[in-house]
Amino acid sequence: MTKNQRHRPFVFVTFAMPVDGQVTTKHLAPVDFTSRKDKLHLFRQRALADAVLIGHTSLRRDNVRLGLPAELQEARTKRGQLRCPLRVIVSNKGRIDDRLKIFQSDVSPIIIFSTKRMPRKNREALKKKAILHLTGAQCVDLSRMLKELHDQYKVRTLACEGGPTLFRALLEQGLVDQLNLTIAPYLFGGAQAPTLTGLNKEFLPASAHGSLIKMRMIGEECFLIYRIKRQRSRRN
Ligand SMILES: NC(=O)c1ccc[n+]([C@@H]2O[C@H](COP(=O)([O-])OP(=O)(O)OC[C@H]3O[C@@H](n4cnc5c(N)ncnc54)[C@H](OP(=O)(O)O)[C@@H]3O)[C@@H](O)[C@H]2O)c1
């Protein structure tokens, strides 16, 4: 059985990091350490997907719209797709500010997966701008979320754009199929700054094993694509 027959989308995650691995600063400030080529790479990956997924902290910190440049929108329209992928936000607490830039842009529908912990004030404001899926559980069940995206919204490919907390949660549940990683030629240091899998000091419950399927050098950056093959339980 292929992964798409498992009633969830193919999930690919795109990150950029310096050589020593931190994806942001210890204050989670927006960072800009990659080239224009890398930014275009991120857009191109996003343009391939039926939906793009982001964790609430990255959305809040980076205040991104998750749209696409005009030429990539046009190419999608010619292929019979929506001009931009569906935009999906995940948050447990649901305290999402409806004044964020994403809500000022109507390039594609916005879908929020959160919980009934979302305050009424946020719920009232957000339901005018997004489709809300609120579970009665304490946390969003990511596996169920992917199934709903697959079954209700026909999402077959999902581009996850982080951040590390969300990436780790997906990895822990074996829900990542591909990692696109740009390595930029910097070393920043900073043990308190999150790496790809965040600040959690614990090992993953099962190691993720990536198979390198593509490697390109453009300028001084290295663009890697790993297919996540399988995850093995740790013994230590
Ligand atoms: N270098 C890169 O390529 C790159 C890429 C992406 C992001 N970043 C950086 O990463 C930083 C943010 O990362 P982060 O790890 O702190 O946060 P994050 O993963 O973006 O978002 C974490 C938040 O998402 C929600 N969330 C995460 N897992 C969830 C789950 N299983 N179920 C439901 N909701 C879940 C929760 O929101 P609530 O708190 O609302 O419950 C959680 O607090 C930013 O500084 C950003 O710039 C860097």
C-alpha cells in the first residue's frame, strides 16, 4: 500500500538552517540568513502542494501570508489548481490574532485546526475569515487532521513549513514523508536556539531514517531532499 492510499496526504517539510543547525534565534525572532534562490525554492515547494501547513508560533512570529508570486500562481491555474494552496494553521490554544497578515489576503481558503479551548472572542473573529475545525480534545490530533484534509478537502500533497515544534510532533507520529533542507554557509552558535526538532532534549521515540534522494549546490548553499524511509524504535 502506498502512503497516499493510507488516506493522508504526502507530507513534505521545508526548512533552512545554518551549518550548526539552529533554525531560529532563542527569542524566536524572524531570521533571514538564506539567499533569494532559497526563498524561490520555498515558493516552488509551496506551489507543488494542494495545501500548506504552519504552526501557530511560526505564523505569529514571521507573520507570513503563505501566498505565491504571480508567475507560480499562473502556472497553478494553468494546471487546473487553485492559484495558491489551501492555507492550514494548527494551534492547540487557539489564541490566533485575526489581524495577522494571512487574514488580510484572500489568495486561497484558510483552514484552522484547533480545540474548543479557543477563546470565544477569537472564534467569533476567525470564523469570518477561515474555516474552523475545533476538537473537544486538549490537543489537535495531527493524524486525524491529515485524514480530514485528505478526505474533505482532497489534499494529496501537503507542504509543511514548520516550525520545529510542529515538525517534531509530525515526526513522532511517523507523519513526514520528505524533508527539504537548505544548508546555508553560517555558524551562529546558541545552545538555547531551537534546531530542526526544537528545544526538546529527549530523543525521538523512534529515529527517523532519511534517504538522500537529491543534492544540489547553488552558490554557497546546499539543497538537500531526504525521503523519510522508516522510523525505528530507540533502545536507549
Ligand atoms: N529556518 C526555518 O526554515 C524555519 C521554518 C519555520 C519556522 N522557523 C522558526 O521557528 C520558530 C517557531 O517554531 P516553534 O517550534 O516555536 O513553533 P511552531 O512549530 O511554528 O508552532 C508551535 C505551535 O503550533 C501549535 N502546534 C504545534 N504542534 C501542534 C500539535 N501537535 N497540535 C496542535 N497545535 C500544535 C501550537 O500552537 P498554540 O501555542 O497556539 O497552541 C504550538 O505552540 C520561529 O522563530 C520561526 O521563524 C524557522
